Amino acid sequence: MSSPLSTYRVQLSPAFKLSDLEQIVNYLERLQIATVYAAPFFQAKEGSTHGYDVSDPFVINKEIGDLEGFRSISETLKRKGMAWLQDIVPNHMANHPTNPWLHSVLELGADSPYYRHFDIDWNNKNWTGKVMVPILGAPEEEVLKKGVIELQHSSNGLSICYYENEYPVSAGSYSFILNLQKDTFRLWLSTFNSMGHGEDPWHRHKEAFFKAIEEDAVLSHAFHAVIEAINTSENLMQQLLERQHYKLVHWKESEKKINFRRFFTINDLICLRMEDEKVFEDYHRFILELCEEGLITGLRIDHIDGLFDPVGYLERLRGKVGEDQYIIIEKILEWEEQLPTDWPMQGTSGYEFLAVVNNLFTAAKNKAIFQQHYQEIFPHHDYEDLVYEKKQFILYNRMGGELQNLVDLLAGLGVGGETDELKEALGTFLAAFPIYRIYAKSYPLSDWDQSIVVTAYEKAVRKAPHLTGLLSKLRDLYLGQTETEQDKALFFLQRCQQFTGPLAAKGVEDTLFYNYNLLISHNEVGDSPHVFGLSTAEFHRRMAERQASFPYALSASATHDTKRGEDARMRINVLSEIPGEWFEKVKQWRALNQSIRRSAQVPDANEEYFIYQMLLGAMAFEDEDEEELLQRTLAYLQKVLREAKVHTFWSEPDEEYEKEVADFVTNVLQHEAFRRDFEPFKSKIARYGAFYSLGQTLVKVTAPGVPDIYQGTELWDLSYVDPDNRRPVDYRLREQYLSEIEAMPSTVDALAPMQQDFTDGRIKMFTLYKALRERKAHPLVFEQGEYIPVALSDGAEDQVVAYLRRYKGQCYLIAVPLGITDLALEEGLSLDIKAFGEGYLKLPLATDASWTHVYTGEVFQADDKLLLGDVFAFFPVAFLKTNIA
């Protein structure tokens, strides 16, 4: 298996094309990047900035480039010994007529070869034989009266148009339309009525018809008259709509009724039946061709939890691409959840690594005092209760249609109970699931899967004791321990698991994470704010497990999905070390900013507390463009408020409330008294955070796993959530800095200016570059080498985390400081070596060794220990190497 040494994620889009990527390949090579890791680049909905709304998986997005351009880049990469990791999206496609498969379904219905490709319930009691299209701004009858639904035509055929939305008229509707002037169109009516089934005969007849319309003035006049008649008659338009294979409905209707599976709660993304072998073969044809040609050497599978049978999908994919292809999956793991080791892939895209490192740089000892102060600011329930509440909110207010479909399926399995009871019981059970999903393929369930079902059941009973009997039947059904036919019970379980993941994502990541603001650096994909730090012993345990089970999984610290920049998180983590000072500052700022409020309730106390953390994380070290910061912040805050779903919603925005919060933040940033107090504190926290950013960078490159660098984060990353984290990257500046770093000698004197003037981010790039270079020079050390925790002398255990990576005779020592507020000097990025006292690293080596500091060039002679004051004297993180016989 060919695994990458490192990856660099690029967000290909109309704003960053393949041609733009080609311009930075040399830079990436110089940075020591081994693999380009690309966002989905197949044809997407026009203007897509992310690529996850694939409309045509058989062609590269024309707004990004073309196949020849990709081949050109691939040849360049191969010459440089570099590779390509491609993100693919097997769960869903764009729910839009520009999707040729969907267009075919909407036009031909059951005669379309793609009729069963999409996860549509054609027998749903609400729209039998039709797929709902939730795009209307009001119920259909209201929209019809306004006359904004029109019949239009082009060379591609007839369309039903609602503003900019165009949906193809069903093939069977042509006879209805032409029959309005049947004498004129008698021959064509005969042709359409006798037409054979399938795409080919339909397209031949349709093309011939529209050619005749263009060439025959009589036909053209009659045709336009028919269109005009329909567009001016509400009754005729209604009859036409009834003849379609789809039903136009108010977009909010999907919150209560739905007959297709969508990605999370996004109506614009329709899911595929990837468990069907024909769908798999059709969707992956072009992808597999690119793999076979050697243009793609690795695949990242997006949202694998949405698939009916994720394990079966991976087995099928592995069978197609062979054992040498690198495969990773996008998967959220809860804190104690472990990924099955027998799946045919190399691991995840790295969220769990992000969570572990994030907690490494959080002072766990102060969790209780943080919770106490936060409870005073924002009185709230226990965190796990909040998780359940937000899941329930999403389930009943945003995924009501999905829940009802599962209830209808359940009703036919002999569980008993009235419909309302079934709905409440099932909703309680689903919201109680402690992880995203399980992956059962047969009965009996594994011990792990059974434990998850039982845990969910026990929580459900605590939440709804009056439903204990029905919940017990549901538990037994999930476990396959009922008289229900096992294949039907298993189907129901697997179907439910396609929705527990989206429920967790929308309820927790996209709702609770914008409500629960204890320490917002942990409101992050893969992480959880209830964890709040871990011990060095726990860090070592998790890294050793990672090396044993998934040494080739990606190690991410920033992605296109992260809620805030990797360096913003490190800043906010610093607050965990100084709870007394932090909460005193919050108290002072709240008092200072009382005078600029328009009302006492807006923003509320929880939102104001969030705002102060947000600003600490996002504001530049210095030389801030205040207007740019303000506009970015206000756009972000609108998203925060709507995702929180407390005072305003995406579906029903309270624009007055949003404006009042925006005015508050605008006034805060212009409030001189606040800024005089805030700026020195921000500068201090930003400097402390920079130490942890360097530590995070070094750990990412040297700990078990494949380091993944998100575009632009080789310098400081203080971005907000998307789309802010997809802003253009200044690669000219990065190339300039890299040239300076390449020319820099590895000496203490050369590093001093960069440590003192650290705000431009060169020191982060330097730390990354040097570590990647060592990894590239000695790949087996970091891919296959042992992970060996390094103990510290008594009293120094909480000051440093350290470990060795050793393979045969090559050995590296990595050490980064913890508790930085007690260790840093008052200026620059230098540590106070006196704070270490006589503390030392206990080297688990049986022989004398000469260690060379990768960053400073210093050489240390040691047998069984190294003084912390020595190794941290001239650089804030330690990366030492030696050769051992």
C-alpha cells in the first residue's frame, strides 16, 4: 500500500482552479509536501465553492479545469515524486436539474435508467409515484395564483420554471400539451403516443420535434400559442403539474414530510442508493478510470456514515482499486469510540487526532471551576441533557419527515402501539444514541454494537419512563431478538442508522456547538466540550493505539469543516490555564460594554461570553484591518446565531435581533475603554497561544499518522468557519517566507529574530518545514517506527509532553511545553528556563547518545536524561535526532 508522507488540502473551486494549483506545485514540493489532497473536483452545481454538490461524476468541473489540465498536473507531480489524494462523495449529489441523472428521472420517471439510483420512496403515501421538489416559497396553490410558475422551452425541451429554477416537463406531458392544438400536431401526437420506452427513443423524438418547430412556421406559431394558453390558465398549469414525475412543494414542507433522503437537512442535496451494485458501478466509473490511469493514488470517502452499508461499500471499493490504493474515510468518532480495525481502509481524515491534540493543550485540572463560572453566566442543564434536547429539537423540527418515514416502516414490523406512541418512542431512542451509528450487517450483533443499543435504550428509558414497554420492544427489534423476520428487522436497524449520524451532526455540531460556550475551542468537529483536556498519560495511550491500529490515518488540525482556525483554537485553550483572570476579565468587559447596549437582553449573556472568546481567537496579532475583521465577524455571527436556533433561525430569521447583535459587536470594536483593556489581554493570550500552535504543528508531523496541512495554514490560521476558511491564500507571501527559511542556517542566532518578531507566522512555517523535511528524509521512522512515551522527573510531569519515534538505528525525540502561562517569558516566543528548575526528560535508552536539535543545530550529549532547561533554551519546541547502534 502506497501511503502519503504528508498531504496538503486544496479547495478547488471557480476561485482556485487547476491552473492556479499548477502554479504552486513547486512551492508545495519545496515545503516538503508529498501529496496534493483535493476537494471534490467533479462537475458540481454552477458556482459551487466546495464541490460536494456533484451534478456529474463523469467529468471534471468545467469551472475548475479539464481532464487534460489534470493530466498535466499529474505528470508534474509524478516527476517530483508527489501524488494525488481525491475527495469523493458517494452519499449524495446535487438535487438540481443540471444533474443529468436526476434530469432523466424527472423527465422519464420509471423509464429512466436512473430511476432507482436516488434514495427516493416512490410509494410514499404523500406523493405516490412522484418525488417532492421543495423549492416553492409558499404552498403550490398560492404560488399558482401569483402566476410565477411558467412553461418555457429551449432546444433542450420544455421546462416548468419557478424563477431561476427549471425542471424538465415529463415525456408523457408532451401529448397533453400538444393535444391543446391536436389538429395541428396530429402527426406528432401519434409519434409521441407510440414512442418506445427509454432515453434513446425519447431523445430522438424530442430532438426531431424541436427541429420541426424551428423549421415550420405553422408549427412554431401553434406551439407558442399552446405555451401561452397554459401560462395564462391556472387550471391548465395545474393539470400540467399533476402530470409530472415530481411535485413542487413549499420548501418548509420537507421539515415535516419528505420522500427522498437528503444530506443532513439540506434539500439541495439528494442521496444515492449506493448499496445497489448498479449505482456503485455507474457512479464510480470515471473515478476508477482516473485511479487506473494513475492520476489518483488515494481516495477520501466523504460522509461514509450516510451509506446504508458502509463496510460493504469499502469492501466493494477495495476490490475495484486493489490493495495498493490509499483509502481514508470521513468519520466522526466519539471520545471513547474506536474505529473497527478490520475495515479495508487506512483510517479517517483526522478529526479524532485534532480532538486529542486540542485536549492535550487544555488544562483539565480547571474544568470544574470553568463549569462553575459558566453556569453563573449561563444557567443550563447537564451537557449530555443538552445533547439530547438539541437532537430532539432537530428530529421534530427539521427532520420530522425522516422520522415519520421510519415510524411508517416500524409500524409494519409488529411492534404494536399507536402511531403517536411509536413516534415518541422511536424519536426518544434515536436521540439517545451515544455515537453516530453502528455498522451491523447481520445478526447476532457484535458485543460493541449490542452495548451501544443497550446504552441508547437505558438513556431513552430515563428520558421517557412512561414508554418503557415500547422502548423495550424497540431494543429487542434492534438486537434481532423478536419474532419479526430478521431480514426486516436488520433492514429497519440499518435504515435508522442512516439518520442517527445526521441527527447527531445537526443536533450537536450544528446546534449545540453554537449554544454551549464553556470553552469554544472544543466546539469542534471530532471534539466535544464536555471532555475539557486530557493527561499526558492518556495522550500517550491514544497515540500508541493509533500507531498500532491506524498509522496511516490522516492527522488533521484544520479542515474545510473545522469551526475555527487551528491557531485560534490554541489561543482560546490558553484561557483554560487562567480561569480566575479570564472570568474576572469577562466580568469587567460586560460591565464596560453595558453603556453601548441598545437593550439589556441583546445579545444575551451566553452570546456575549461567546463574542469575547471569538474575538480573542480571531483578531490578528497586530496591524489588523479593522473593517475587514468587522465584515468577516458580522457574517460569521449571523451564521452563529442562526445555527444556535435560539433567537433566530435560517428558516425564520429574526433580522432585527441579528442587527442588534451586529450593532453591539460593531460598537464593542469601536469602544475605546473596552479596547484599552482588551488589547493587552488579547496580545498576551495570542502570544501564549503561539507556543501551543508550534507544539501542535510538531506533534502533527511526528506523532503516529500522516500530517495533513489545510491550505494556507503554514502561517497563522485565525479563520472562522466556512466560508471564511476558504478565503484566497496569499501564496506569493508564503513562497517569499519559504525562500528566506530555506536560506536560513540552523543556528541559535539565526532563530532569535524570528522568535522575537513572531507575528508574521514565519516561525510556524519554519517549524513545519523542518519537521516535514526530517519526515521525508527518514519516512520509516514516522510510518513504522515505535512510539515510546518519555517520562519526566518528579515535579515536571505537567510541564512537558515528550515521546520518541524510533526505527532501527534512527531515533527522534519530540518534546513540547504544557502549562505555558507558567513557562513563557514576557516577550517573544522564548521559554523561561528557570521555570523548569532541575527538571529533565528520562530517556528510555540504554546507551550514551549525541542528540542534534533539528531547529537550532545544538548538540547534546546524554545517557539517560536531558535537562529541560537545556533542550528548551533557544526554541519553544524540541525536536532532536540521533543514531543509535
